[in-house]
Amino acid sequence: MIRNYKVGSPSSEVLNARVRPFEARFIQNLELKISNFGSFNPLQNTSTSSIPMASVVFEQVTKRFDTDTVVKDLNLTVHDQEFLILVGPSGCGKTTSLRMLAGLEQVTQGNIYIGDRRVNTVPPKDRDIAMVFQSYALYPHMTVYENMAFSLQLHGTAKSDIDKQVNAAARQMGIEALLNRKPKELSGGQRQRVAVCRAIVRNPAIFLMDEPLSNLDAKLRVQARAEISKLHKKLGTTFIYVTHDQVEAMTMGSRIAVMNQGILQQVDTPAHLYRHPNNLFVAGFIGSPAMNTFSATLINQDGEFYIKNEAFQVKLPDRREALMAIAPYSGKEVIFGIRPEAIHDPQYVPPDIIPATLTATVSLTEMMGNEIILYLTLPNKQECVARVDPRSTLSQTESVQIVLDLSSSYLFDANSEQMIISFNPFR
Ligand code: ATP
């Protein structure tokens, strides 16, 4: 028998106490929206949306709360079926950008398009979006099955079809055995999977995920990361995923958009972002441990360029295009950058590097199994971090020699903090 549910929203008191009011409103809106749709089968990816393509464009988007500008002139295109990561430190405007796209926040200035449709004034329920929140926002009084089925029931889908669709989604995320449990009887990882399943059965054109893994322990996060990446491949839907965790950013997305203080810094593939950061912020944010940076002066001695500060003087690689880029900085202060993996124990120097040897003391060693992290202090007391071969025997408090690989170094403008040159050979 087909169960026809009256279209209406469960009151917000019945929502999990951790659900923020806007999340509850959003989910209720989505469920109302589904009630207006024609028949569909989520797992066959047959969207009935009038939106032809699930590309997203932010065009000169600014968001102000009173006089505070929290997102400034955001220009960002997310391609149809892309998995884009929005990453940046806490408070940089990631969630606000996602909420403007979902229709939960008004845009102060600029335009947002989904496909070729400007959606600034389109209500959330008509944007064909499903959102997975950090809090999961599950209805605590409903079983897992009911949480997943609710939107389909509102739509009036036949019970046998609901059964098929819920079971297929549950199978996809490996939660078939949990369908009769209530959210309070689930672990954090299981709740997270239920929240994703509930989004899957909606068959949206766009998935928005706002730090969906941040409540999980380290091991589960690794597993859930892989699950979400596989899910994206399977569904072929546009995913926009917000995180402040740069490991998630590097491992999950096809492109990463890095934000800082409301301003988009760079959008690129993970590899290119790592090797060719636009500026000092991106260089320091992407990569763990972070890139080492040193204030230094660029010196031109008979056409050869050196980096000099109180701790070292090293000759930069003789690359023609690099020399042209750095020549205008002769005699000026610059920032010299080198990643931890480009600092080596002299006993284990890889072939084909451009070496420069320095003296340092080791203040701490961390044996990670496949590598050793060395915390070093240079003669001018500046600290830096090296990621060296696990066979290294350089030990704490020793005065040691370390080898920088200058073919993997960077220069930044000391005033604008923009990158001048990346000597990284990989493009
Ligand atoms: P996090 O990683 O901590 O969630 P975020 O990058 O997602 O941070 P947002 O939640 O987008 O950051 O917040 C950006 C800025 O906007 C913050 O300074 C925040 O305090 C402010 N903000 C967010 N919502 C409001 C609001 N409703 N009223 C006033 N200020 C707000």
C-alpha cells in the first residue's frame, strides 16, 4: 500500500539537539521540495530537476554581516560533476560561501549561478541541492530507515520503491544492518554514513558537504574519506566539500579552492597547488609539516644569485627563466621557502638534487616509521623542520650537517607575499 504522508515539517524540537536551526530548516525545505517533484529513482541518477547542468559559478560574490565583509569578491567556477574542495582556516568564509550557494544566506553583492540559472533569489528548496552537515542533522525520533525514507514518503513514492531505494543506498554505504536503529544507537561513523545516505536518496544535482568527517576519530576519517571519494565517482554528481583539514583537501578533491580572510587565494589541482603556490599563505597552508620560510636578502654576484641571511648563504639554481624572474629583486629582502622533504640527512641524499649544506642542532626527532621528522635550530636560532630518511641517525642536541635541495626551493616577495619563483621541477 502506498502511504501518503501529509506534506509538512517535523517541528524543530524533535530534531537532534545538536542540529542548528538553519540546518533543520534546510532539511525541511528540501523535503518540501521533493514533494513537488515528479517520480524519480535516486539510484539511477535520473534527476527531474529543471537545471540542465550542475556547474556552479560564484561571480564577484561578497557577503557582509553588518560592516564585516566575510566573503570578498569571490569568483569561482565549479564544473559539472567536479569534486571541489573549499579549504582554509577557521573563520575564512567557507561555510558562508556554501550557505549562500544553498540559499541559507543572502548574497550581499554579486551573482550565483547553478547551471545557467541565476539563483540569488531562488529559495533553497528549488536549488536541487543536498547538504551533509557536520552535525549530521538526523531526526532522533526516527529509525535510520525512516530518516532516509522521509523525503520519499513526503513525495508519495510507492512503498515498494522506497524500500528498493533506501536499501540500495544503505547497501552502497554498508549500513543495511542499521536500518532499524535510532540515531542515538549509532556510533559517530555510522551517523555520518546515514547522513550521506539520506542525501543520496534525494538524488540532488549538487552535494554540499560541510566538514562531514570532523566528528570522527582519525582511523574512521581515513576510511570515510575514501568512501566519499568513491561515492562521488559512482554518482557522477557535483560535490563541493568544505574542510579546514588540508589532508582531506589534498586527498579527496580534483581541485582545491584555498580561502583566507574571505578572499580566494588560489584554485588548482592538489599537485599544482603544492608545487606552485601563488603566495606565502597557500605555501604555508598546504603541506604538513608546513613549508619552512626564511627572511633573506637576494644577492647578485657577477650574474649568480645567492640567498643570504644570518644563518646561511646559498647559491640559487642557474635556471634561465628563474634568473629573469628574480633579477629585479637583487639587493632586496625576499622570503626563501623550502619544504621539509627537501632537507636531507647527508647520509641519505637522493640523486639529482642541487645541494647546499648547513649546520644546525637537532632539538627533537619524531620517528614516524616511514620517515623521521627532525626539528632543527639554525645558528641564528631560527627553527625549521626536515622530513628525512627513516634510516637517519641524526639525533637530538647534536650539532649536525643538513643538506637543502635547492631544486625544490621557492622565493616570495617580502612585501606582497606573492610567489616570485618555484624552482620545483615538476609542473
Ligand atoms: P569554520 O571552519 O570555523 O567553520 P568558516 O571558514 O566556515 O569557519 P564561516 O562560518 O563562513 O567560516 O564564518 C566566516 C566569518 O563570518 C566568521 O568571522 C564568522 O564569525 C562570521 N559569521 C558567520 N555567520 C555570521 C552571522 N550570521 N552573523 C555575523 N557574523 C557571522
